[in-house]
Amino acid sequence: MQSRSPRPARSIDPVSSLDRPGPRHVAIRIARSEVGGALGIIAAFVAVALGYATLGREIGATASAPYSGSAVPSDPVVPRVRPSLWLVDGFNLLHAAVLRPGDSRAEWWKSANRDRVIELAREFDDREAELVVVFDGNELPDAPGDGGPRVVFASPADDWLLATVKAAPNPHRIAVVTADRRLADRLRDRGAQVVSPSAFAARCRTAAATSSDQARS
């Protein structure tokens, strides 16, 4: 039985496998072309020189161009615009920013604690925005007074928040106040902005203090 000579290994040209050859690869190709010999070497050096000269002009142009803030967007998914609708996760705000050390948490769902949340939200500084506070439950809330937030009960409140954002024509104009990280991630995926309860409460309390100072003066 005749032994077969090993099949020569298939050579792979590393240059031909590149999708976007640079100046160095162009030079190698020219050197391998039919020109050959000294002309091929000269052509290779010329190609390399031209390539790096072009690269230098591009770098210089980039360095001299003025910086544009839009080149690095602050949030490529959710643009930072002024929200026209604020949705507040009521019991989340209660635990994160309303209840203080020493307050009883045994019956945190009671109407007295809901009232504390509503009174805080009533002082929110953006009077032009629509404000809705949603609580877990099925109770029918009393109608809010002038300037008060609209109160909604849903079971569960998380699903109501997600459904409201999903159905909105402009979800990026909605801000949701919650400290629930899992819920916040899902809201952001739907295009909404998420604000921490502490930041929202700080705006409410600052506005209340300002109003009080103005009333005394």
C-alpha cells in the first residue's frame, strides 16, 4: 500500500483576512504585487508614508475641533428632560424618606401614614407638573384639596406604575419616585426617569421651608 504524502498545509494570508487594512497592510500587498523587486519596496515605503500623513491630518483636525457636549450624552437611553408627570411609589416614599427613627412601623399601612406622604407630596416645588401618589391597596381615597396630588390605590402598585409608563406616549417625560432597584430598572427600560425618595422629599421640604419664610416676611 502506497503511503500518501501529507497534504501541504493551507496557507492563510493574514492580510487578506482583515476587513479594514491600514497603511501597513496596503504596503505589504503592494510589495507582493507583480511590480516586485526594488520597485515593490519603494512603492511600499511610499504607501506607508502617505498613510501616516493622512492619519496625522485626521488626528490634528480632531484635536483642534471644539468639544461638543452631545458627543458624550449624559444618558443615551433616557434624555434628561423636565418631567410633566410625576408618579410616586407612596409606601416606598414612606419607608425611605418620611418615617423617622423612633416612629412606629407596626401599622405603617394605616391612613395616618398615608396622609404624611400626601402632605409631603403636596409641597412639591414643580407646580406645573401632574403629581400622582400610588399606594398598594383597594381603598377609595378622599378627594385631594386644591394643589394636592392625585391619589391612586392599586394592587400591586408596582404593576400599576409599569403599566402607566408603558402606555404613555412620551415615557421619557415621566419621573417615578421609588427606591426599589428592581422596579427602577424595569421603569428605565420602558423609558421613564427614576428619582430617589430622598431627592424628591428634599425638594418638597425645601419648597415648604421657602414658602414658610416668605409667609413670615
